[in-house]
Amino acid sequence: MTQSALVRYLGHDFTNNALLIQALTHRSHSVPNNERLEFLGDGVLNCVIAHLLYRRFPKLPEGELSRLRAHLVREATLCEIALGLSLGEYMRLGEGEMKSGGWRRPSMLADTLEALLGAVFLDAGFPAAEAVVERLYSPLLENLDPKSLGKDPKTFLQEYLQGRKLALPEYVLLATEGEAHCQVFRVECRIPALKVHAQGAGNSRRAAEQQAAQAAYELLK
């Protein structure tokens, strides 16, 4: 794909195309690279997301806004957006990074996306960068639910039962399998009042409990 396709996806035409090239250039490829642009883009992104959340949720307290922002600017979210842009296909990587699959590495995709935002900011100022962020994040913001975001399955299940004045679930360890360095825990979540039994497995007891809670919650729904 040509960089013009990426520009269309972003919705920003660069006046200084060298900034776009630099934003896509990893340090393994050449100098100048995108590390400084990434630093700048990280700050721009945090500011824009804070502004968008402030406007969108006028009644949320500071702590909740911070939690939402942390979710939206984390590596996993940035990687998801970068994949939607097919950003890995445009990245300029050194031979070693190309061979090791750096173009699909979540951290590298996230860093490059931040560098692009820094490049837009330098190219056309804060309003342009804000417009790009708002465009990229629009689908995520539309589906953002402050009440449920960041809650794990055990918390969901607990709140469901408490809301119906039912006793909290019991988590029973059924088995521990495998060698010490790669154990698998099997746990059952029991809700006697509703005659619900659901099992989960994981590489820690906590992970198995979470999976069992999710299975129980799905049965209740």
C-alpha cells in the first residue's frame, strides 16, 4: 500500500511529508526515527482523550475519567486502532525487525501510532491532531460504558448477585494439573441459590476463578 492510502485513513494531508516518513521510521531502520515523535504524540493523545472524555461525560468524577483515559491510551487499544489502519504495512523497519515480525508487534504498532499523532501536531497544530484522534477513536467512544469498563468477571457476577440480594458465589478448586512451571488450575464457581455450577481453567487460581465467573455469568444472562 502507498502512504497516500494511510493519509486517507488518517484524514490528514501532510504539508511536510518528511514528518510522515519520520513517524513511520523505526530506530532499526535509519535516522531520523520516530522516537521523539512518539514522545510528543503520547502527550498529545493524553490531552485530546482527556478533553474528549471531559466533554462526553460531564458528571463523571476525576478518578473515573482517569480510569477511562488509561483504558483508551493503553498499548492494547492503540494496537487495535493501528491494526485497523494496517499500520504495520507502512512501517519502515530494519532488516532484523522485519525478519522478527516487528511490523506486527503490539508495542511497535502502538509507538508508531503515537508518533503519527506527534507528526500531525507538528505539521498542522493541535486542532488537526485532535481531529485525527477523534476520528480514530469515534467507534470506541460510541461504545464506551463507564459503568462496566475495567470490571472483571468476578466483579460483574458479584454485583449481579448483590443486586438481587443473593449470597456471593463459592469458588472451589477442583484440580491442579501439570508441572510446577506450567500448572493448570481448574475451579468451579457455585451459586447454590440459583443451582448454577460453572467451571474455568487457567495458569493461576485467580485466572481460573475469573473464567469460571464468566461462565456462570453467561449462564445467568
